Amino acid sequence: MKILVNDIPVTIPTTLSEFTLGKRIEFYNEYGRELDDMAKVIIEMEDGIDKELEISQYQFEKMIRTFAFFSNCTPEAIRNSKFLDEIAAIYYTSIELLFEEEKNLELSHVFVWNKEFWELHPPELKHGDKMTFGELIDSKQIVKDMMEVGKGKWEYMLPICAIYLRKKDEPYDESFMYEGSERLELMKSLPMNIAMQVGFFLSASMNLYLNSFLSFSQVKPKALEDLANIILTDGVGLTS
């Protein structure tokens, strides 16, 4: 959707396919982290009128900051706008639908992106599989390292997508993970409808094959469970 903001045309995404992982990371770092903190405080409040008021305020702040991000404005400019009714109409009929679309994704493991076929490669431990256990450990270590330096949850998905989403018959190459690599840069342009599929698919695969991993692994069970939980709870939501 294209609209004019201060006489400047801006594009508002209305589907996950128009919203990239790179933009999702930018939003989380600029506004999403603080919105998450606000939501955690509200969740811990006792039920009552105060909590209801805080929920209303949170929803208003979420609308303001989300619209500000997509329209290249500041939250202050949106709050002081004479067109809050119009902004709310655009948000609730278009932008907020992004937060609902994730619940209705039709799961798949093959995609057409940039005019090429891409496939999800789930971690399995059987003879002849293209996905090796080392790749699983790579992704686990990457997420651990990113958590230790305080990276946002959507930034976890950048290397995870680079590992598990590959072109048809393309083998894994550890150079995908090098800082500033062409593959990591490419993943920033990955549409969110595909990025979220990576999270859903990998979480399901990990849960399905966890017992098999443990029978072969020298890694403590907690390490694998932690990675599965990170992807399942932090890697696929659009709450903020």
C-alpha cells in the first residue's frame, strides 16, 4: 500500500511477503525490544482496571511506533498528527494484519524466491542426509553467541535462515556464517512469510528428532532443548 506522508510517498506492507527479515530486525532493534519490555511488565500485573488501562496504552504505543517505523516518521510526530483517525484506520486494516497472518501460514518446505527454488533442510541424523549434526551445532553456537552480546531475537533468525534455507541441492557451506558474507546479506532481503516458515519448520523438526540427536550427541540435552525453545518462542512471533 502506498500512501503520502508529509507529501512523501511511502510503502506500507500489507502482507508478510512484502516485509523482509532485515526490516523485521530493524524494527525490533528500534522499537520492538522496548515494546517487549512493556508487555512483560503488563503480563506480571494483577488483573484489574490498572492492567486494562496499561493494555490500552500499550496497544496505542504499538500502533504509534509501528506506523512511525513504516512511514519514516518519529513517534512524536505521529502522536501530534491531526490525522490519528486515518492512521489508526490504516494500521488496523493493513499493518496489524501482519501480526495475524503468521497464525494462518500454510506450511511448506519448498519456495520460489528470486526466481529460484529454495528448500528447507531439517536436521536429521541418518546415513546420507545432506544436513549434518555439525550444522545443528553451528546454529546452536551462533544463537548462544548472539544472546551473550545482547542481539535481538530476530537477529537470531538471520544465521538460522542462512543455514537451513538453501537452494535446491545446495550443500551447506560454513562460509555462509562469516561476518558480512554474501549469504547473510541476502537473508536480510528474505520475505517474512518464508523466514517464519524456517522457524516453524526447524522447531518442529527439532522436536521430532530430538531423541535421535541425543542418542548420537556428545552435547548435553539442555543445549538442544535451548535452541529449539529459542526458535519456537522467539524466532517466529510477530508480537513486537
